[in-house]
Amino acid sequence: MMRADDSRAVVHRWLDEMSERLSHVEGEVEATKKSVDQIQPVADDMVKLRTQAVGAGTVGRWLIRIGDRGGNARELDRCRLHLVDRASPH
């Protein structure tokens, strides 16, 4: 009879430990969810701004090419690339 009681006690301790660990994981998941919910609007804004910047750059290049009557578009692109290259960390 003592052996069965010991076995049940081991199972109960194991279940208590698993329950405690699961509660801890649930708390961590909830905290992570709240953090992601706070970050999501910022991430959405960054994607929107990046898309606008890419679009503005594309429109700007096309406007330079359309408005260029003296063949300076390639020279402007070369200067722009040179400035971008100098600004990027090496």
C-alpha cells in the first residue's frame, strides 16, 4: 500500500510542476502578445514610409529623365549613386 501512495505522490508532484510551468509559459505568451500588439502599428508605419520613399525615388528619377532635355539624366544618376555610395558605411 505504501508503494502505491509513493507512486501517486510522485505523479501529483510532477503534475503540480507541469501546471506551474504551463502557467509561467502562459504568462510569457500573454506578455509577448501585448508587446507585439504595441510594436505592430510602428512596424506598419515603417513599411508605409519605406514604400512611399521608394515610390518617391522612382517618380523623381522618371521626372528627371522626362524633364531632361540636355542628356543630363545619366550624369545626375551617376552623381546620386556616388553620393549614396559615399554615405553608406564601408
